[in-house]
Amino acid sequence: MTGRSSLTLRPAYRRGAANAFLICAIASRAGAAFGEPVTAFDWTKMQWANVDRSIVYDCFASALPASGRPACVGNAAERCETTPPRHQTTVDIMECRMAEAVAWDGILQAQIELKSNSFNEVDEEFGERPGWIPTRDALLEAHAAWTSFRAAECGFVYALNQGGTIRNVLAPVCNLDMTAQRAIHVRDLGQEPQ
């Protein structure tokens, strides 16, 4: 079956970036159903709510290597959700969780760049050895695969919960948790667990 999928929203549901997550998830699923290519939307480039990034940076700095998900992940979003004019509605939670996820994604991208530069130096030093696998290239390939996995995993969380509005909370929480854990993991590559 071929055709163009379209999505018509009632004016009451138009809330800008807040509904973009929901709209893009539905539109991509609809496109796939019609055999059209699914284009992933880049949630890191969208304007979400404002979170106190210093809370995120402090969380990142205090996270121990190989400690899993630190308890402080989500603290910036929680403050955002309860700061007027927000009242912990589903939309407030979604926007604030995605805003914190974007902050963590910025940290992650910075860590990828730092490790990439570091691995490039190692590759230049040892790259002539027979059988040497360029670590910089391996890191970038792994990160690209992880980014696709995150999109698929959080899309699955959304699909699994599509029967209720909780999907609009759980999918952003998935993005937040996975991104924070990955940022810490990349930072700690080559370090011993404490």
C-alpha cells in the first residue's frame, strides 16, 4: 500500500514543542505503515522547557565510574516540573524531562569529542601495528549504533504504552536515563570502577 500519511490535529492539541514528540512518533509510525521511509526527528534540536543546567553538570561531575544511573539524574527536570507556571501535568513532565535529556546529550556529545580526540592520538601512535583497529573510528561507529538503539528503545517504550498518556512521560524518561548513563559511560572509558 502506498500513499501519503497525514495528521490533522484539533487546535486544542497544538502546543508547539510539547506535542512535537507525540506528533513525530505518530507520524513516523504512520509513514512506516504506508511503506514510506521513517525519518527520525532530532529531539536534541527542539526547544523544550528550561532546566537549570548547573544541576545536570553537578550530577555528571559527581557520578562515580561504573555506578549505573546516578540518583541525581532527573533532579533538574523535577525542579522544572514544579516551578510555576508548571504544575506537574503530563506536558510539563514531558517537556522538562526532554529538556534535561537535551542537557545530558550536550554533555554526551562533548565527551564523545574528547574521547575521539584522545583515541585519535593513540591511533596515530600505534596505528602502524599489524591488526590495529582504529579506536577513534570504533568509538564513532559504536556511538552511531548506540544513538540508533536509543531511538529504537525509547520508540518501543512509547509504542508499548501507547494506550495511555503515560507514554508521553515514559518515552522522555527513557531518553533522559539512557543519555545520562551513556554520557557517564563515555567519560569513564578506560578508567577503573571505584
